[in-house]
Amino acid sequence: MFLHNKRMMYKVSVDEPNPAFAKMLLEQFGGPNGELAAAMRYFTQGWNEPDEQRRSMMLDIATEELSHLEMVAQTLHMLLKDSPSELVDQVEGNYLGDMLNGKMPDYVNMSLNSGPNILGGGGPRLTDSMGSPWTAAYIDTIGQPAADLRSDIAAEARAKITYERLIKFTDDAGVKDTLTFLMTREVAHQKMFEAALDSIEENFPPGTLAGDEKLGHAYVADSGNFGAAGKNSGPDTTGFDLAQDNSDWGFELDTEPVEHAAKQEAQ
Amino acid sequence: MFLHNKRMMYKVSVDEPNPAFAKMLLEQFGGPNGELAAAMRYFTQGWNEPDEQRRSMMLDIATEELSHLEMVAQTLHMLLKDSPSELVDQVEGNYLGDMLNGKMPDYVNMSLNSGPNILGGGGPRLTDSMGSPWTAAYIDTIGQPAADLRSDIAAEARAKITYERLIKFTDDAGVKDTLTFLMTREVAHQKMFEAALDSIEENFPPGTLAGDEKLGHAYVADSGNFGAAGKNSGPDTTGFDLAQDNSDWGFELDTEPVEHAAKQEAQ
Amino acid sequence: MFLHNKRMMYKVSVDEPNPAFAKMLLEQFGGPNGELAAAMRYFTQGWNEPDEQRRSMMLDIATEELSHLEMVAQTLHMLLKDSPSELVDQVEGNYLGDMLNGKMPDYVNMSLNSGPNILGGGGPRLTDSMGSPWTAAYIDTIGQPAADLRSDIAAEARAKITYERLIKFTDDAGVKDTLTFLMTREVAHQKMFEAALDSIEENFPPGTLAGDEKLGHAYVADSGNFGAAGKNSGPDTTGFDLAQDNSDWGFELDTEPVEHAAKQEAQ
Amino acid sequence: MFLHNKRMMYKVSVDEPNPAFAKMLLEQFGGPNGELAAAMRYFTQGWNEPDEQRRSMMLDIATEELSHLEMVAQTLHMLLKDSPSELVDQVEGNYLGDMLNGKMPDYVNMSLNSGPNILGGGGPRLTDSMGSPWTAAYIDTIGQPAADLRSDIAAEARAKITYERLIKFTDDAGVKDTLTFLMTREVAHQKMFEAALDSIEENFPPGTLAGDEKLGHAYVADSGNFGAAGKNSGPDTTGFDLAQDNSDWGFELDTEPVEHAAKQEAQ
Amino acid sequence: MFLHNKRMMYKVSVDEPNPAFAKMLLEQFGGPNGELAAAMRYFTQGWNEPDEQRRSMMLDIATEELSHLEMVAQTLHMLLKDSPSELVDQVEGNYLGDMLNGKMPDYVNMSLNSGPNILGGGGPRLTDSMGSPWTAAYIDTIGQPAADLRSDIAAEARAKITYERLIKFTDDAGVKDTLTFLMTREVAHQKMFEAALDSIEENFPPGTLAGDEKLGHAYVADSGNFGAAGKNSGPDTTGFDLAQDNSDWGFELDTEPVEHAAKQEAQ
Amino acid sequence: MFLHNKRMMYKVSVDEPNPAFAKMLLEQFGGPNGELAAAMRYFTQGWNEPDEQRRSMMLDIATEELSHLEMVAQTLHMLLKDSPSELVDQVEGNYLGDMLNGKMPDYVNMSLNSGPNILGGGGPRLTDSMGSPWTAAYIDTIGQPAADLRSDIAAEARAKITYERLIKFTDDAGVKDTLTFLMTREVAHQKMFEAALDSIEENFPPGTLAGDEKLGHAYVADSGNFGAAGKNSGPDTTGFDLAQDNSDWGFELDTEPVEHAAKQEAQ
């Protein structure tokens, strides 16, 4: 069960409101790499994980992501403070403009933020920055640790990049401090998941079926200069070189994939 | 540009039609870890990748995934062959049952497959096995190689597991052979993406911002026995042990996260 | 910030596994009236609520809903225990049927549960019972207390009904006990939200604009026997009677809505 | 069956076109609290309602919401009049700018409205203001009157607030008049649904199962200062006070929820 | 504005309840080719159509589709009559099975229909037959008559096929009669839209830009035997023959599309 | 199987970057009438088409649409070149503004493009121009040629209009040339599908059931001046005239639809 402490996990600072940046930050509230997605990814894994250590780690990190979600919500709340979207519900009379005098942003800017402005009452909604509602289609949990931990490592990497870009888009020192905390924690989580994956001795390939030995080494060079006449026709082996030079797997280059195809057409 | 060869990339075999298994296999046609998702994940990366080697690899693999998508479509087509859903459009008169005599499946089974039966005319639709339409929300491309390649490795691991489960759910030798080919190729692709990631010397943390040194090592043990009275109160360090024992990152255990929290409440 | 205690908030009991009932129970995990929706509805309200008392109540209840979400996850986990979907990842060889002997459910039943079976590895996914992914479109928070509290009261009523129906669909005494706890808490929450709404003295109409005095009392009887010739033509006043007899608002019956319409056509 | 009269139900006035405001108004066309959602909420209830009076009311109000949907469509049409999005299909040559001379809005504004501009041909599409397509996930009908009527009351409250905010965002007198009509009708509908709910004698709790007597009175204070050391640790009873002071339900404060939790961990 | 007459547009007959068929019929309630989609497609066109005749036709047909939607709802209501999903809300005690004795369908069947059973209270929800919520993504209105009328003709053709398949799947004479009425009306509507398209003298190509003369006649044969070695390599002209033999447009066969491609690679 | 040639099918030209236009062009990448939708519409038809000629045409055109998708991706890539969204990942330090000096666009514009800016890393994502993820709900394939070909004709008409509008919104000569190629190909495809439809001798009505002879000719005039008193009451026959004057189908005008309705109310 959960308990809630009303303190923020880390200080949330906003030097000055900025509705346009708030729109961007929505990515980490209700976007694909945001904190709700992170929490739900790890809870769905942790609540079905038979291994005690991995379950413990999943629940530790998932709980922390909820604390992050709350911090992002609070950051958004402060970024939107005193914006027209927050003020509108307090207006007694008929027209917001009367109260805001010449300070009212023009309609285009209001309209840009129409989701929070019209539906949110100044509060963030669980959408990405373009207004698409959060969907569990973002959650790629599949219930197999050697696959799920790789998904978790990748998810932390994406979240780290998202925070990094947001940090680069702002020069608000308070916001930068808050987002740097959140970004840093994604780095730490990535390391934790890597440790958990490394603890599984046989983690490649994930699962119990080995696959066909020969088919698993072919590098199919099916993008190149196919269909052109004469000597310039054929594959490009650049991608093969990248694979071969950085792996001891032993790839076998297949430059004639059509010749190896089945003699079978769709029927 | 693309060229299409009408041969299947690998022989598609189905020993006997099986509409219920076809429903499950839809996961790899229009599901989150299916072949369309794979192709679109790698094309969106490859078409914006400035590095020539990585672009070449992305386009090789993405093109192969399209060939896989076609194989899955053909497998589905054969699994649904002569099912009521395929026959219904050929019935001249008013009632399918007249033609099928006593062989007509009961309504429950027909209704189970209602998507392909009613909307697909016996052909597969781009949904997952529960009928949810494919959505680009499945695509987690973020335009940064050290993050994207980790997403690709994870995606291949999930696809491998999905094929493995499907193989275990069938005893149709033909289908097993076809799905084993597809599963094996996911293993090969995972290896290729690992090689590409390894070729990026500084791939951790992804991006250019380092993060806060200290915050990045804390292990926040916020799931345990919190809220209970007395000596049993507090954290569970099982997850920390897993991380610490399998990494040289040097995690620092934080068993009093509330004490380290900000003295700031939501306002 | 959040803390997690590994105890369940209330005992989760399942007398025997039942995958088909698990499918139905998914409604309360990833469905529109389920526990994730509840938690997110109240958190989005609480994190933006300036009133201290209402914020406190919102965070109390939202936190409890997370604890419920965990209980539902655990119930689902036990309902799916030892089902083929859970066993499949442990099979070493090629075919689940070999292990299950004659006990393997037929394909139709497996296929019915294809989401958890193929994608979930036996764990619940954040979908409703028909497999549609959870979406933030379920969250109707609008950032105005007199409206939001009404939405909360309604949401608790719907959740209560959903649990009630699930209870009626099962005769598993353990499951009944667990679901009765969850159902009962929705009743308690409904009462709490009613109290909070009652504490707002001027809660009708919500907001600050009064509306047009006269237009607000018209009962437009636009469904009835319109378009028929002669004396049978016209409105049905049954609905008006229901409104008028149970309210002191003073509705005014409008049986000729077209006559009161604008003399303006679409252009 | 339905009949359509080409008159608008109430005069639609727009003093001058305003594409940015049109974007905001889309909320009431294809958004979660908009007129299509209202009509579909009440039709799905009315068409399955065995009680004659409630069915009559549902169909009266649902039909009126369709008339409102048409008014919103017409308002949008006039707000977009002569905007580039409307003009573009009439341009014979190659470039809209030649026709508009210096009057063409810059690309940013065009791009803001890209949905109606590119896909709509100047007509509104059934999306919310951020471009998300209308989804039946907005409809919370559950087929039980004591729950559904509460959902209807809440939906009217939200729609009222949405119109109120839109009114405050504009100073176009014609638009204000039209939207005030629509807002006022939501107030009237809320009153009607309240009357219908009051007519059900035993409407709390909704449904036929009473729930556990004791569990239904607990107020679980699980948000506060949990996890902190010493005397500051523990719950915040502010929310409990709000509930207790405004209700005769008799809540019982639970400040030690973990002690009352089950001695059961997830497995 | 709209008026509603409580009579069904055409007699709705159901000889006996059939929940499994009800599931299939949901396609025409909340599915992509269903009646709500039809009504919304034509209303969004009609409410923005400047041409009086076309606007009149659009509103006539859209209004009729609403009347059809109501008929489908009523058919569904009767198909679900006395099913457990309808009975469940009337059960006073704790367990539906006590009331139904041995007649209760097994869990699998209940679970198949979980959407209507658990969420709908026996009433249909606005989903397709697989439970996906209706989405405005189904609406392809683009605000240009020569394109929209073609979309309408196609939509009627798809709806006709959907009804035809449903008719073939049932032997309930009452249902067949009702669905035959609905199917026949789609045929009539298709003819109406064809007439409206024919009335636009210059309806091909739609719009005002002519396109490049030469590029518009090429038939690109890019699917065939590409990539194979030797004389078997190259295109398949079967599709070209189909086009050329049934058109006076004068297609020009392009069997070497790569040679005609740009000398430009992605960068 | 597929082969990929790295040349663009036709030269992609962009005279200067334009992020706001890029946002609009997203419609043809991940929007409802875009190239992915086109490719998937025709592949799902072609892979299940028993007729050899139609299958060949479907695969030719579907393959070409993939080549178009690649061209649109490349156009987007060039339109976004050196935009802040592309630069952000290369910034080493903390703040993008330091690098961009005074040239940084203001937050509003950055925020407008938040999807590509924050999530895409400067690359296009598979969304429409308003940020909604691509969904297979756009695909209307129904597995019956006489219906599907009509859907294809309509889809090409919509795609043609979409490109036409985009061309009119830009004065970038390079972009105009590229989009004119793409637009022209849609015209050619429309002609091909028309030829294929014409080759089916009995293509109306689609399917095998004829429908009721009489019901198929009625023109139901249910939109007009219904509900008004006196002589102005009743239908508008404008739409009927349009149908009758442009068809030899022989419509029969029904101006009293209620009189012809069933004597049956919803129950």
C-alpha cells in the first residue's frame, strides 16, 4: 500500500511563469517518456515479478517515479501561475480582458495552449505537449525480465534525453535545477536496471527458445542500389561493416537476399 | 525508393487453418511489438540519421521488417482460409449456414473473431489480438542514437519473446517453422543494434549533459515497511543489494528519503 | 512524495484461478472506471487545488486508490496463476501442450485472453476487459471544484456499480471478499466528495457566470410525436413531469420549440 | 426517428471571424465536454432506459444537444469565414499568397490551425482544441440510473464551466450571446437530471449491494507526513475535518492505515 | 434544429435474444462503418456546404442515419434482452448464479462480452465489435465536394457490405428483415451521392490544380521479380494490363523505375 | 519481399528550412490521408486479394506509396534542418540560447512545434499536423473489391486535395516541385483504381445481396421545416431534385417519413 508525504521529493523551483514552456514540459507529465509512463511501466512489472530482488527494485523505482510525477505537476502549476488560464475561473464578470487590461496575451498564444486553458483551468492535463491523451499503449511491459529490463534501460535513456532537451530550451535557473534533479535520477535508474539485467546470467537471447543457428547470423543487405542496371546494382555493405566490426557474433553477409528467398508467392 | 519482389522472404507454411490462432498472431501484424511497429521504428530513425553506417543498418533492417510483415500477412491469410469469414463474401444467397450445413462454428466462436469476420472479410486488419488499432504511440523513436539503439535492442527482445510464446501455443509444424524464422531474425537484429551501440564510444549517459554527480548514485529505498510502528518500520534493501552487487557504479543507499526531501509542500 | 509499504491494504483472496473472470476484472485495472483512472482523477485535482482542506482530501483518496490499484493487480495475478499464460515463459522446449498434457484449454479460450496470454506473460496489462489501452481521455478533471467534485461523486458511483456487477458474476468467496472491500471504499469516497461539495456554499451553478434567467427554466420537449399528421402530432410531456414534480426550480414547458427557434438557416 | 428543421435552435451570431478563437471553441464540438459527447451520453442512456419518464427526459435532452452541436458547427463556420483555410480551395492558381497579398497570416499562425486548415478545408473537424479526435472513451454511460444521472449532472457542470471560460476569453458580443444561450441550457439540464435523481427514492448507494457497514465509514488518512522521523511523523487530518464537518455519515478517522493493512505481501 | 419522433423509422424485429450476434452487430453502432460514423460524416459536410442542393441532400441523409443509429440501438437492446448482462443490475442478493440456476452461461461466454456485460449494464456501448471506442479518426471529411462525395460513395459501399455479412451470419428472420432495410438504404444513399458527384461537371481531378501532365500517366511497375538475377529479373505488368485495358486514360508503363529515380540519396 | 534503393523516387527539393510548414506537411507523413495510410490500405488489400491482376496493381501502388513516404520524410528532414529542434542534441553545454544568440525563436514558436522539438530530435514523428499519433483506424479496407476500390478512389482524391492545399500554402519553389510530383501521382492512382473498378462487371451494389427493391428507391426528405405550424411545415425537396436530375435510378420522394415509420416505440 502507499503512503504520501506532502513534501516534494526535491525542491521545485520556478523563477517566473512561462506557459509556452509549460506546454513543452507536458511531455514529462502525460507524454510517452514521462513520469506516469515510467511509474506504470515499473509497477506492472513489479507487481507480477516472482523474483524478490527484482520486485523490490521495481517497486522502489516505480514509487520514486510517482514522486517525480508530483514534482512535474508542481512545476507545471508554477509555470502556469497567474496565466490567463489560471485566472479565468476567478473572474467574476464577463470578460477576462477587462481584468487583464493590456496584459492579456493575444489570442494566438491563448489558442496555442488551448488544452490547459479551456479544459484544465490552468492545471496540467495528462496529455503530451501536443495534446494527445496519455495512453497505456506507451507501456511496453511484456512480463519477461530479460526483455523488460532492456525496455526499462531504453525508457530511462529516452527520459534522460527528454529532460536534457527541456533543460536546453530554458534559461530559468530554478527550472533548470529541478529538471536536472529529475534527469539525473533517470541516469541512476538506468544503471540500476543494467545491474539487474547483468545479474541474469543467461539473458541473451531472452526467453527459452534458442532460434535457428544459421539464420541468426545472416546480415541481410536489402537496402542499397537494387533495381539499377549493370554493375552499380546491388547492396550496400556499410551497415554490415558496422555490425561486424563491433561484435564477436560473426555475421554472415547476404548480398543476394532474393536468391535466398522462398520460391513462393502470395496466393 | 522501394522495389517489391513477389516471393516471400522465407517459406510460409500452414498445415491447417486455425482462426483462433490467427487471432493471437495478429499481435505480430498490428500489435505493439509487431512487424509494422518494427519497420516504422527503424525507418523513422534511418531517414533522419546523419551517420552513414547507422543509416545503412537502419534501412537494411527496416526493409527486412517489411518483408516480415508480408510473411505474417500471408500466414494469417492461410490460417483464416476457408473460415466462415472468408467464405461469407462468396455466399450468393442469404445465409451462410445453408452452405456450411452442420459445420458452421457456433456464434460464440464467430463472435470471438468478430473483427476479421465482420470487417476484414477474412483478411487480417492492422490491430493487435484484442482488436485495438495499431497506433504510432507504439513508436518510441526519439532521434538520439544512444537512446534509440537501446530502444531498438529492447524492441527486438520483446518481439523475440512474442514469437516464442506464439510458437509454444501451436503444434502446427508449418507455422512453427515460419515463426521460428521470424523469431530468429529478431535475435540477429538485436545483435546488430548492440554492435551499433557499442560503436558509439561515449554512449552513457546518452546525450551531452552529465547530470548531478551525487544525485546520480543515490538508491532511494522508498518501498519497504514504511508507516508501520516500531522497529519493523522502514525500507527494504533487497533491491539495493541487487543493484550494488551487479554494478561498479557505486550506489549509495538512502533509507530515509523523507528526511532528504525538500521542505516544500504543494501549493 | 510517496512511500510504499509492501503489505496489501486489505487481504487479497482468490480461492481458485479463473482466467475468464480475470478478463472481466481488468475493467478495474485499466478500464474507464478503474483504480488508475480514480487515482489520476484525484491527483490531477489535488495537485492544483489551492484550498488546503480539499487538497488534503484529494491526496488522501488518490493515495488510497493507488493502494487499490495494487490490490486489483494482485487479484489478477492470482486469478491467472498457473494459467497457460503464466506457464508459457517457463516451458523449456517447443510446445506448451506437451507440458500441459490433456489439460490445455482449447485455442478458443486461449485466444479469448490473447492480450494477457501473448503480451502480458500472464500479468495484467493496463487495458479494459476488451483490450483497449487505458487512456487519459477517461480523466474528466476540469480544474473547478464545484464541477470536479460532481465528477468525482459520479465516478465513485460508477466504480461502485462496476464492482457490484463483478461480485455478482463470481461465486469465489475469496474474490467476493476482496471486491466487497473495494466496492465499499467507493461508497465511502462518494460520501466524502459529497461532503466537500456541500461545504462550498454557492455550488450551483458551478462557476461565476449566472446564465440567462429565462432560458435556464425552459424544458424543451423536442422528442415526442413530431412530424406526424393531425392531433397526434407533437411533444411528449412525460419527461417534463418528471423534472417538474421533483424540483422546485420551476421549469417552463416548451412544446413548440420550432416556433421559438431562430429564423436563421445554416449558410 | 429524427426530423431536422433547418432553422438554428437559437440565433448564431459572430461579429467577426477569429480563427484562433475557433480553435478554442472546438472543445465544444469534438471535445470531451462538447455537444456530441452530451448527445451520445444521453442517447445511449435513453435508448436502453426501461422507465418511461426517464427515457422521455433523456431523449428530450439528447435531441436538444444535437441542436446545440449544429449551432456550434455554425458558429465555427462563421468564425473561420474568409480565413485562409476557407479560401484555399477556391484559389485557381498555385499560391494562396498571391491572392491574399499582404493580408496572409504568417506561417506560424497558419500552422497553429493546421487541422482545420489542411484537413478541414475551413470546416471544423470532430476534434478537441488540441486536435485529438473525439473518442467514445468520453462517454461514461454505465446503464444504471442512479450512477448515470450523477454522471449526467457532472457532465453538465463541466460543460457549463467550459462555455463560461470560452465566454470570458472573447469580447465578440455576438459570440458571447450565442455561447451564453448554450451555457444556460447546460444549467437547465443539470437541474433536470437532479430532479430525475431525486425521484429515485433509494439512490444511495447506487445499485443493490450495500457494502460492508464498517469499512464504509473509515476515512483513511494516508497522505500527511508519513516516513518522517519523530513526532512530526504521520497523517494530516485536514481532509477528514472537511468530510466530517459537512456530512452526517459519521466518518471514522484512521490515522494508522498500515497497522490496519493485511499481513500479506505481493507474491 | 432536431426533432425526435419516438417511433422507429422501420420495424425492429428480433425473434430471440442472441448476445454473441449482438457483439458482432456492434460494428454498425460504434464501428468504423456504422451509423454514428455515417451521420457524423454527412453532418460535418452538410453544415459547411455552401451549395444549397448538396447541403440539403447531406442533411436529409445524415438525419436518416441518426434514425438508423436508433434502430441499431434498439436491435441491440432486444438481442441482449434477459441476458445476464441485463439481469445483473436487478439481482438483489449477492450472486447472479443463484437466480439463473443452471442456465447461467459459462464464464468464457460472459467474458467474451465483457464490455456490455460489465460496463454497459446490458446496453450497447459506442465501440466496435472488438471493444475499441468509436473515434472521429473514422471520419474522412475533407471539405471539398468532389473528394467528399467519393468518400461518401465508398462509405456507403462499405456499410452495405457490413450489413450483408451480418445478414449472412444470422438466421433470425426478424433480425434479417431489420438489417435488410438498413442495408438497402445504404444502396439508395450510394446512388444519391453518385448523382451529386455527377452533377459536378469538372469533378476530376478534384480541386483546382491540374498536376503534371506526364507524371500523371506513368504506371510504375515496382512490384515483380526485382532483385533476382538474370532474365527472370524485373517487373510484372499484370497490374498495368488491368489499368490499361479498362481505361482511356492512356497509362505509360514504367518498368525501370530505378533508372527514372532521382540521383539523390537521403542525407 | 522488399528491396530498398537509396535513391529518392523523385528529387526532393527544399529551398529553405521552414519548421511551421513542416508541421503542416506532417499530415502526409502520419496523417489520415498520408503516405503511410495509403501504403497500408493497399498492402492489406493486395496481400489478401485472390485476383492476380488486382493483387499486382495493389502491390505496385502500395510499394510506390512507401517510396512516397520516404520522400515526405526527406522533405520534412530538410524543412527542419538547423532548426532549434535539430540543433538541440548537438549543444554541449547547458543552454541552447547561448549558441543561437539572438536568433533563437521565441518560446511560442518552439512550443507550437513541441512534438518534433522535444520528442523527435528534429525528425518527424508519425503524427498528423496536430500531433495525434497515426492510427490504423484510418485504414478502411473491408476485404471486398467493389467496396475497397471505391475506398481507394476516394482516398486518392483526399490525398490529392491535401497535397494541393499544401502547395497553395507555400511559395518555396523546391517544395512546390516535390509536392506537385506527389500530388500528380495520386491523380494517376485514382485513374488506376477506377479502371480496376470498371473491370468488375457487376460492381453495383457491391456484394451478393440485392436489397429490397422498393426501399432502395425512396428519397427520405427528413430535413426541412419540420415541426413548424401551418403551411410552411414540412420537407425541403432540394436534395431530392439534385439526386433525381442527375441519375436514372428513379428515386421516389417521401415527404411524410413519419407516416411511413413503424408503429413501434423503443422499449
